[in-house]
Amino acid sequence: RLITLVLLALWAQEAAAFLPGACPLFISARPIVRAVPKSMPRVAARSVAIRAGTLVMQLLPGDETEDEKPAITTSAKQGTDAVGAGKEDVNYVPMASWFLVAVLLMTNIHQQWTRALVFYIVSFKVPVSEESARLYMNIDLGFGEEQYALLASFGFTALFTVCSLLAGRAADSGNRAGITAAAAAGWSVATVAQGLAGSFENVLGARALTGLTQAFTNPAAYGLIASTFPESRVSTANSIYSSAVYVGGALASLTILLDNQIGWRDSSIGIGVLGLGLAGVSGALLKDPEDRPSLLPAVSPTPPAMPSPPTSGAGSLQVSSGSADEDRGEGNSQENGIESQMAGAVGAAKQVLSIPFVQLLFAATAFRFAAGYGLGVWKAPFFREAFPAFQDQFSVANAVVISGGGVLSSLAGGALADKYAPYDPRVRLWIPAAGCLLAVPLWLGTCYSDSFYASIAMLFGEYIVAECWFGPTLASLYKAVPKEVQGTAQGLFSVLTAFGNIMPVIIGSLQKDYPLQHVMAGSISTAYVLSAVFFFAASTQLDPPTTTLLQTSTTPSVDAGEVGQDGAQD
């Protein structure tokens, strides 16, 4: 909740500083603005942020009364109760768990910053000069739009995809805290190498190294969260961690201002050095709650057998039957080397993919990634082309949109899922489905608005409704698969970014023959609609809550969290 308030306050301060100097409404009322004390906008912004934060906190799950507060326990692991503890204890989260999320959040912010950095240090509509070469990578190294599309998409996802299965397998039994710190050091070195590159091939190699190392981050991080938080708080914790996508994207957007001061090379080097410091902090402060002394897992190609899923009750999955032997990887359990690691990863992946619910969820995720990557990679070139006189304003406004709209949507999605999923687990999938459908008209408004400020306002609305999907989706995925292969499930989830990165390449190819405005409007809207269809289809694989469950007054829900008497009446 404190993180929510801080982010809201920062966003409101940015908006208060930005609007008086940019919005035509304020420009036309300059005499009135000059008469207002300079501190008043920020004071008002803080007041609005606090009030908005209060509303958000009401959505976050918490204790209802002082009498119902749980006693302090030393563990927040799923399904563990202290001796003599009440039913509330399984939902208690100690401060150490929130501290772990905070460290992971900072690391993930830098990860997303470096991943999106390349989007904001290129420009294809400026003349070649010494100054433009200092500011833009593509002019300095001499590459065009098609090479940029490759660099921004498959240049990153090629190794990212290949390594994601191994990364998921490593997260299942390796030391996840050590994996996270080592990965952060790896992508930071790659970012420094990007700043030192002398050719397009050098940048492509650095981008591939970034993809390789970042493949190991999310499986380990989400595994740490799942092992540290009770099930009824996992969606919220996942949403906090995934909000780094928007904060990191906002920092990448603000890099335009840094680029104007020191150039793209020094910007890359400085950001990489900062990441090395964060990697050291992560290595010193993070600790895996499970006893895993080795950084990488012991070699074993045979994954654990999948337990039989529940066949009845709210939230149970309709899982197809199959031979357990078919799901196990073949080979000698004592064999060492990459072949054994791959065999174990493939066996675990077959277990995950044998669940029809997971298949539909992954289809929805693939199209959602396609919409997100297409928008993220080509958004800056689109605004430069559509509104060339507003580049500095776009840098700040885009940062406000991403950090404000994206973070609020992500946190609200996770909080709403945790609040209502105990009553009906299908809510976790209805939230992202509704967000995708609501995003379509707002995205079309972004593409076809004649005014820069109207387009930015539509983009802000699009982020508010569309970015609620990550936390609920991952919570649904982790609920559907056995704990022993959750890292593999997250690795497969990351593999889907390869499908998502097809969209930037398609847009890059089509924009040569058609206006970029039309290409982005049609392709991204189509991806949103298809994602919504598959999210709804996946929700049909979950059984609706029974009347008995809804009328239960004290028994915790089978799915997540608890349904008390007051909640059932509501």
C-alpha cells in the first residue's frame, strides 16, 4: 500500500509539473496560473494522490477489524498454520516478504529499462549529421527500419526463447536468489557493451546477450514470490512485481531527455553501470526461502510426476488424462550435461502443456504479448511521425502514461483478482478479457486523434484498462500447475514473448507500403480482440462456484483466500 501511495504521488507530481507548461488550456490562462503560488499545484497533486491511494487501498485485500488481525508468525508459506492460530494466519504476510518484493521490483525495473532502451534512442525521420549521430543509434551505426525491427524483436527474443525453458527448469530447483542476481549482472554488462558497439552486429550481439540473461529473471522471481506469499496474496504480489514493466518503460521514455544531454552511448553505459550496482545489492539482500545451496539445479531429466488435479469444487480444472510415463523425459537420471537438462525441461514442459486450461491461457497470453510488443516497439516512431513538434513533450507525457496508467492498472488488476477470486476463480480471467476489449476503442482513438494531447489522453486510458492482466494471469497459471513445475510454467510463459515479437516485425514490414497509423490501429486492435476471446475460453475450463461454497460462512475457499460470512452476504 505504501508503494502504491508513493507511485501515485510521484506520478501526480510529474503531471503537475508537466501540464502547466504544455497544455493549451493552461497556456491560454497564463495570467491566472502566474497568480497561483508555485507550490500549490504540487500540494494539490499530493492531496489528489492520497485520496486516490485511499481508494486503491480499499481494493487491496486486508484485515477488516482490529479484532480479526492475525498474530505475528514467522512463516507466510502456503498452507501452513501456526499451532493454535486462527484461519486468518494463512493470509498474514510478514515484512520480510514485502522487502523481498521491493528488491525484486527494483531489479525488474532496471531489467525493463534496459529492454526498452533501444526503442527511444533511434529516429528514422531526421537528417544525417554529427549531432544526430550522437543522439540516435541507427544514424551512428547506419541501419534502417527493417534492421531496427529485427533488433527490437527477434534480436532479443531468439536466445530469450531458447533459454526460457532451461531458466524455468533452473528455477524449479536452483537457488533463485542467486539466479536473479547473476542475471542482473549479465544484462547490465550487455547494456554497457551496447554503448561501446561499433556496428549493428555488435549491438545485435549485445541485445542477444540481454535476452539470454533476462530469460532467467522472471521464472526465479515469480517462484520466490510464490514460495513466500500465501495463495490469497499472490496476485497482488505478482502485480507489484510486474508493475516494473511500466516504471522501467517510463524510465526508458525519459532516457530521451538524458540522450539529449549526453548521447546514446554514454546513456547506455551509465544505465549498465547502475545495473551492476543493483545486481550487487540483490546478491547481498535476496535469500531463497527454500534450502537451495546450488545456483543451478542438480541434473535430472525426469521431472516429478504430476499430481492428480481436483475434479470438483470451485476453481477445479478440467484436465485431460494421460499416461504419466509419457510426460516423463527419457534418459539416464545420472547423466550429466546439457542434453540431460534439456530432457528434464522438455518432460516438465509436456506436463504443463497437457492441461487444456493452460493451452487456452497461453493462447490468450500470446496474443496479448503481440499487442503489447507491437505497441511498445512502434509507439515512439509513431508519435515522432504523427506529432514531430512534440518530441520533448512526448518523452514526459509517455513516462506519465506508462508509470501512472500502467502501474495503477497492474495493481488494481491484482487487487481485484485477490478480492473476488475466492467467490469465483473465473474473475482472474474475466479481468484481462474485459481489459483487452475496452482497450480497442481507446487505442483507435490514440491512433486517429488529430491533437497530440487528445492522443496522449486516449493512450493513458488504454493503459488504465489494458495493463490489468499480468498478475491475475500468472496467479491462474500457478494455480493450475503443480508446484514442482511452476518454474517451467513461467519459462513457457516467457517463451510466448517470441510469438509476441512477431507483431513488431509485421508492423515494420507493412509500414513500408501502408501508413504506420493504419497498420498499428488494425494489427494491435486485432491482437487485443483475439486475446480477449481466448481469456474467456480459458475461463470456461474453470468450474463455477457452488451454492454451498457461496453460503459458507467460515471455511476458506478452495481456490485462494477465504470467504467469510460478510463476504458471502455481499
